[in-house]
Amino acid sequence: MPVAAILSCALSSAAAESGRPVEIIAHRGASHDAPENTVAALKLAWDQRADAGEFDVMLSKDGRIVAIHDADTKRVAGVDRKVVDQTLDELRRLDVGAWKGKKFAGERIPTLDEMLATVPPGKRVFIEVKCGPEIMPELDRVLRASRLKPEQVVVISFHADVVAASKKARPDLEACWVVSLKPAKGKKLPTGEELIATAAAIRADGLDLSASKALDETFARKVKKARLKLYVWTVNELPLARRMIEIGVDGITTDRPAWLREELGMKTRPQE
């Protein structure tokens, strides 16, 4: 058997030691191949056998939850105006697909309920909240109106207060704190102990960390010992994905779910 095949088998076995293989999470949908944070990207993620789809959300001027990453619509739609200053109707007039290619021209900014409607049974969504806790009442309303079960939804955010608010409003939903392990200029990288302490204080179920050299086996072991889930982003290189599996992460967020699954030799997780 070729060395690469042996390594893939070993990684798959290591990932399945707990009885649950590593989740392949599509970053902003299958964003390598489709315009990010759109229905097209999320549907493609399911076609590419992603276990879960991740996308960003924030509130429009009239209080509707829409899927978009940036605070303004300049990069994806060519209109330099803040999302919070536009109503849902105004946002829906924008074309957020043409920048990715002619075949995506006419793709619109979706609402949260439209994104949730694409989710097949047994799959999950990681909803990254880009605004503040003020989104929680509407988020709760939309989630309860959807057909998704609580175990299919994970709320994630860089904002610790959003994670805390999510656990207070919906303790039945998994909520994870997103943290970059790449320190900002002039700032010190947080230690594993500090991250774990904050996660405990906000009642987070896990940490969603940038995949970097700082995240090693020792770091991961501390997170696991604290009974926290450990997810990583955004992994589009095979050696990095292999290292993340070796240290025991629960899920890997990637722009290329089909490619990564194939390269790792991983089977699709069984639907529950």
C-alpha cells in the first residue's frame, strides 16, 4: 500500500477513536467554488458532502437576519454602504454572486431562514454572529420557526458576550467562542488557560480557534481536559489538516469540503 494511503488510513482511524469522526465544516458554504454566504454556496456544501456549513449573520436596518460577512456590501456587491444602514429590501436588490463568476450572477443576500431551509437531515450549521447580543431575540424566533433540531445548530462568535447571551437564551444550543491565535500588533497571545477560563465564564461549549502553530497537542489536551469542543478554521492545506486531526480537533472548517475529505480519505459521517 502506498505511504500516502497508509497515512490517510491512520488519520481516519485516529479521528474515529472517539466513535465520531472529525466534522468537515464548509466555511461560508463551499466558498472556494461559489460566492460566500449564499444559498448557492451552502447547497454546494451539501453536494460536496460537508458535515456542516458555516456562515456569517448580522441584522439589517429593519431587524432581519441576513447572511453576510463584512460590515458593508462593497466587497461582494460593489456598493459601499453598511449592512445596518440598509433594509432587507435594499439588501435583496444587490447582486452578490457576479463577482465569483457569470454563472452566479443574480445571487442575492439570503435571510437566515432561507439558509436554514437548505440543511438536510443529520447535517449541522455553524452560525457566526458578526454583530452583538441584540440579535438573539430574532435569532431565537427564526430558529424555532425552522425545522432544524437543536442539535443541528451551533452558534459561534468572536464576541464573548454573544456566546454568553446565546447560552442564556437557548441553553439547548451548542455555542462556541471564536478566537484568533494570531496576535494583533502590540497584543499578547492569550494562553490556553485564559481561553478556557473565559469559555467557562460565558458557559461556552467549546472553542473555535484559528489553526496555527500555537495550537499544538499540549494546547489541545488542555481544551479537551476542560470538556470543551475544539474546532479550527480555516484549513485549506492538507499538511495542516492532518496535524489538526492528529492533535484531536472535533471539526475542521474549510473552503473546500469535497477536496479535503477526498485528500484525507475520510468517509462521510453517518446522518443521525
